[in-house]
Amino acid sequence: MELVVRKSDLLRELQLFQGIVERNNTIPVLANVLMEAEGEELRFLATDLQVALRSKCPASVSKSGKVTLPAKKLFEIIRVLPETEVRIEQDKSGVKVAADRFDSRIQTMPAEDYPSLPHSTGESSLALPAALLGQMIARTHFATTSDDTRYYLNGVLLVASAGQFSLVATDGHRLSLVQAKRESDGPAEEIRVILPKKTVAELGRLLIDVDGDIQYERQENHLFFTVGDRVLISRVNEGQFPAFERVVPKGNDKLVEFERERLMNALKRVALLSPERSHAVKFAIEEGKVEVSSSSPEFGEAKETILVDEYKGNPLQIGFNGQYVLQFLDVVGTDKVALELKDEVSQAVMRPVGQDGFEYTYVLMPMRF
């Protein structure tokens, strides 16, 4: 294999693989990226056997061929090169990577050892608006669990039907739901599939600064997301996602609105003295104000008062995991947020105020204090 490629083109693609490859994988070749040169392009493939990415970039190819190179080390080398053309050449002793006055030789592993992966048929079953999907991912993926024993919660549920699609994530203590309308025709049957947590994270990265629609396709145990010239491939999470519709409360008749920045800053200060395990923070709500407080035997106690408008109802005290509230405030994207309550022991709901383009519902289980 022998080719010349622009450093910026090569770096842009290699950067996308850094979250996919695993250095400590028990299959050494999976730490590499498979590169195939042919015609006027250089094609890439990387996988951890759960998630994979195919992409390509333009290149001037003198000799076609395939090689595998350490994905992270190659990225580190290309990143520090000057902005120029990179020369890649394979011979019997390895792969030469050179640019300007820089010269290196990198050890390779046989391309034949790299696992083969299915290809998309190009017969998309669903078109999704890229920019909107990226916003929806940012508002849901953080609410997934990291508990491998509940693998069905270790992902984000995608639900799509005629005229609407939704993303849902939960870890059993909070639930994040985003629903949006679709202008294009919906699928013939409802699509309901759990996207693994890593898949969602990598898809979110691919969607940055992408316009138009992306294409979704399912083939038996694999999902395909075509984003321009790139295709993200994922194994299906076969778990049974909870009936999230039952979790969202309907009768919360008490409403408090906050300035997002004011609530976020108060929580950050008060949460410093909350218990390390529970992160419990108490909201004492009454007409005209909300006192946010925390206490722990190890550290002490803290409180801060936030002035609010239009709270109607009896005084109410309720506890939340402060970190869960902060994660919502960090991604919500509006200047004001609403807290909807029923009582001290029922699920609470937080929503953005003045959000356009989609509906965002964040359900929080109360905590004892």
C-alpha cells in the first residue's frame, strides 16, 4: 500500500475512532484501525465487537492495499505533525508514516486477522434529523445506568412511529424523556430498540455540526446509522426496556419556576456539603422562596435561599439527589426551568420553560432526608 493524504483529512477521521478502540482488549488487533486504500480514497474501520465505525477520506493512492495500525498511537502521531501531506507506505518491515522532515515506522498486524462486519444495505427504514437527534441524545444519555446486571437500562430507548420519535433513558432513580415530531413519513410499524450506551455516545459525536437527515437501518442483531460518508454499526441491546409511559406522573399540580443559572449555582454550593454517597439535597418550598439545603455527619451543613414567583400551595419539603438535578440543568438549554410536584413522596418532574422543537421531561424520584 502506498498513498498520500492531507493531514487534516486523516486526523479528522482518526479522531472519531478514539472512543471505539480498546487498548486493553483481549484481541490485540482490535486496538488497531483497518485502513484500505483504493482509487482516490482511504477507507477506515474500527470496532470493539460491540460498536464499529466505517469512514473514508480522499487520498492519492499509488498502490492499493490494506493495513492495520494502532489507532491511538497513529492518532497521536498525526495530531502533532505540521499541516501538510502525510505519506503512508507499507513494506515487509512495517508501515512508514512520514510528513515534511518527519519519518517513522510503525508495526502492523495482519489485515486478514481483522474481524469482518456486516454492511448496510442502504435500505433505510427511518430518516432522523441530525441536529435534532444530537440535541435529544445530549438530554438523555447521561441518565443511563452503569450497572451491568441491569443491561436493559444500560442504553437509550429509541421509539419511532408515524409523525413522532422519542429517546428515553433511565437508571431506575430518574428518567429522561425527549419527544419530537417528524415531518417525513413514519415507519410502517413502530420502531422500538435499545441503543447501547457506547453507541449513543459515539453517535452523538458523529452528529456534531451535521445538517440534514441521517439514516437508520436494522439487520437482525445489528443497527446501522449512516451519517454522510460514515456508518456507525452497533449490536442490538436485547433487553426489555421498562414501560416508561407509566413512570411520568400526570397529577403534579404544584409548580415552581427557577432561573436556571441561579438554581444551578446554588446547588453547586450547597451540594459541596451533601453526603458523598447519596448527594441528598433538600428543597423547602413556600410562597415566594425555596430554601436549598444539605447536611452530612462528615462535613457539616449548608443552605441557600432562592426567590421564586407564583408558587401556589402549602409549604412542602422534598429531597433529591443533587447531582441528578445538576445534570439536568447542565444540558437543558433554556434560561428557565420548571419543577412540578404533587407531594413529598411522589415523583417530581423538571421541564425546560420556553423550549422549542421538542418536549423534554425529566422525572426524579424523591429521597428521604
